[in-house]
Amino acid sequence: MSTSNTLILCWLGLAALSVTSVQLGNAGATLLMTGSVLLVALGKAWLIADGFMELRHAPRMWRWLLLSWPVVLAAGVLLALLFS
């Protein structure tokens, strides 16, 4: 697949995930919905790292660092919500 087709598919995926997160956010403010929004956000982070930034073929350390940071942030948000 050419680079432009890959970027178009990534853009469409990000648009779909953005609409999904907005719809989930409007569904309610429960912990389950918050977790669902965070999972969609993690999917968007993965799509940005692997699709737009093209880290699929990068060294493992860089890919691991960039993909683990959103997981740490999502865990921090969930922990803050659980203990508040």
C-alpha cells in the first residue's frame, strides 16, 4: 500500500475514533464510560504512533516508549477517578 493511502486510512480511522469518543462521552459519566473513552484514546495514540509517525519499523525502544506513555496517562486518570 502506498504511503498516501496509508495516511488516508489513518486519518479516517482517527476521525472514526474521535466520533466514537465523543459519543461515548455523551452517553454518561460512569466509570465504565470513562474507561471506554480512555481505551478509544489509547487506540488513537497507537494509530498516530504507528500510522502517522511510522514507528512500525522503528527500534523497539522508541516504539515502546511512545506507546507506553498513553497507557501510563490513562492509568493515572483511572486511578485519580477511583480515589476521588
